[in-house]
Amino acid sequence: MIVVSESPFVQPHLYDAQTPPVVYLSGTLLFIAGLAILRAHHHWARDWTLLITLSGWFALALGVLRMFAAEGYQRQAAQTGSSVFIAVEAVLLVCGLILTFHGYRRGGDA
């Protein structure tokens, strides 16, 4: 739901005025979320649960990047075209749908 609400189709100017403190704060929240995911689920199995572990590592790495390079991240995001954001958000949406489907299906083996 968050990915859809951040989409350039829904809010085209959401990221126009990011400030480094906001980037730092979102990095801190991503870091905490990634750390929580990895503490609870750190499995390297060849099934859909690998997506949970990878999303934890991705959130952790992106959080560290945003925390330690907030100004550089903000400048790079401002120069990136909306088509890149749309592509990344489409991938994130697909990952979220896969995790939601497998997490809530009957008889799931999470």
C-alpha cells in the first residue's frame, strides 16, 4: 500500500522538496525495519521465503546509505527521472504482492 501511495501517478511531486534531515529520518526507519526483519527471519532457503531475507538486507543497506549520505542521496534522487521511480516501484509492488500472497494463503509454510 505504501508503494502505491508513493507512486508518481498518485503524488507526482512527493519527492520534489526532500531535505537531508527527512532523508536521514527515512534512512533510520529503513535501517530499523531491515534489522527487525533480519533478526526475526534470516533464512537462506531456495523458496519464496528468500524474498523476506533479501528485503531485510535491502532495507538495511538502503537505510545505512540514507543515514550516512543523506545529502548525496537527496541530490541523486532529485536528478533521477520519474521512469526510474516507476520501474523500481513496480518491482517493489510485485515483491509485496508475492509476500502478501504467500504470507496469507491457507496452509502457508512460513
